[in-house]
Amino acid sequence: MKEQPDLNFRNPDVQEEIKEIIQFWLSKGVDGFSFDALPFLLEAKHLRDEAQVNKTQIPDMVTHYSQLHHDFTTTQVGMHDIVRSFRQTMNQYSREPGRYRFMGTEAHGESITKTMVYYGLPFIQEADFPFNSYLSKLDKPSGNSVSEVITSWMENMPEGKWPNWMTGGPDSVRLTSRLGEKYVNIMNMLVFTLPGTPITYYGEEIGMRNILAANLNETYDAGTLFSKSPMQWDNSSNAGFSEGNHTWLPTSSDYHTVNVDVQKTQPRSALKLYQELSLLHANELLLGRGWFCYLGNYNHSIMYTRELDGINRIFLMVLNFGESSVLNLKEMISNIPTRVRIRLSTNSAYGGREVDTHAVTLASGEGLILEYNTRNLLHRQTAFKERCFVSNQACYSRVLNILYSLC
């Protein structure tokens, strides 16, 4: 499109101009940048046509992106050097205490191996993290698939780097439309309790759906528009998003009942749980800086703990992505108390109750954050040591009420 010209990033003048734009906004006080579609930053110098997947196909009949190999237009040599130069420009504005400038990168569709390269090299920094969109690609609820996404990222991420998790994005089908309404709460619970940064695409906190194709009247690729409808704030015109006569994209047909105003008044709404999860994540060192110990996937229920040296408590997450089931936690963690407290549940009626760890009943799509006291943290135990991870190890001093790194 003429509105989005393909710049020649091999031209040093173009690179310099982009750096000046970055500097302009950093001097205005922005906290950072997200760099999108980076694999397409450069094309091969020879500018040859890309090879057809089916060599016998008539060239004029090639009309889809998937019908070509894209060796000449994606992830070219030198692309990461340019991205690292952007990082160096941003570092010049990160020297003031408390003013670190964040850099995220998006490489939608890349393999996990290629995605990890965006973290940089051992002594050359690139992104703070590449956006982890793999959960947003899941098209059916499954403990196995969720488990694979978690373990794949954690096992491939370079040592000392920081993870992140997102359940949706502008190029993905919305969570509710992909997995169903009953999995909204459990997916939000997942991203707020995994190690690293939880990322929310607007509307996922209230369970917004994709708009229907019949509502669209646009010349753009319709496949990328369904998840970009206006945020549903209330049941007024245009869902409270705009006072104009119309919006670029129509509002979803359910905005009268699925909106922020309605869910504020519902004690068991997706928004209420989202707010509770956000508050817990912000205030609990176990979630912000603690160890992550992945216990496994049992009957499509995934289990993991969060813990921190110096705090004699453990959070145990049990999230059921399958059918209703009963789990014996004693078989998995031998020293767990017979009864533990529910800190948060996707079913708000259960909050604060206790459960018998010999038999924890979980409905389909139900998640629990369990809490119990112990001095025997899992990451210190031989049986769990290989399944535990921490990005930047820290310990907590109860006497001084501080975190310190020399543990």
C-alpha cells in the first residue's frame, strides 16, 4: 500500500533517519518501543523473484503468499545488526536511574529457534524480549498444547533472559472465539502466574469475541481485522469507544452485555478476576521474582509452583484444560500439607476455602492458585531441581524487607 512504503534499510541514510525518529520520541519521555514485522526488514540484494513451492504451477496462477518460498525476503543477513543498533540508540536514554527504555520485538510466524535470536548474543543486547505469541495460536483447549508452549519457551530461552506470555494479539483470533468463553479466566490466570511479563491484548480481560465477517466492508485483508473491533466500554453507542457517527470497524454484536461497565458490577465476571490476578501479580514477590518449577501435565491439568528463597510459602497452580477430573497432589508433592488454602480460583465462590490435597476436584476450564507454608522449597529438592527455573535469582530478607542477589 502507498500508505506503508517498503523502506530500503540497506541505505545508511534510512537507518539514520529511523534512529532520529527513535531519539525524538525517547526525548519526549516514552518508555520504549515495540518493533513489528522485523523478519521483513531487509530483502536480498539481488532482488530476484522468490522460488515457487510448486515449480510446475503457472507463474501467473501464483496468488497466495504460501505458494512461494521466502528465502529472499525474510530474516536476511544484517537484519539483527540493524535491530541491535536500535537497541544501542535506546540505551543512550536508559542511563538515568529509573528511566530504563524497554524494547520488544515481534517476529510472528518464526520458529522458536529463530525467535530466541531476538534476545541477542551473550555480550550483545537486542530485545528485552521477543513477544511470545505461541499461546495466541492455540486453537483448542488442551493441557498438552499449553504444556508444550511453556516448556518450549523456557527450554530454548537463553540463560538469564526474561520470558513473557500473551494470549492474543491483533493478528490472532480472539481468545473467546478460539477456545470458548469458559477458558478466558483460566488463560488469564495462566499468564499472570507464569514467570516473566504477562501481556494482555485489549478486550481479553472481559472476553471480547471476534466480529463477524458479515459486518465488514473493507478492502484490507479481512483475516486480520476480526479481532480489531472497538473496545467495549459500555452499552452506549459504539460501545462507548467513540462519540462519532460510526467507527472504522463495527462493534461486536454482544457489546450490550459484554463490556467493562457490566462486568464491574458482576462479582464473578472475567474482569473482576483479571483485576484480582493483576493485583496479586503486582504485590507478590513469589510471582514477580520467584522460582518457577514445572511439575507436569496430568489428565490435561498443568501444574507448577512459584517460590522464593527467604519466603516460606509456595503458590501451586493447578489449571484444568481438559474434562472434569480429580487430582491427588500428594502423589506429586509428597511433603505438601493435607489441606491447603485456595488463594484465587476461576470460580470466585471458592476463594479462601481449603481443599484436601488427596483429592482436588477440578471442573473443565477451572483453575486454582493454592497456597501453603513450607521451609522445604521445591527448587532445592533433587527430585524437582531439573524442572525449576529462575531468570534473575534473588532472595528475600524478612528482617530488612529487601531483595538481594547474592544468595
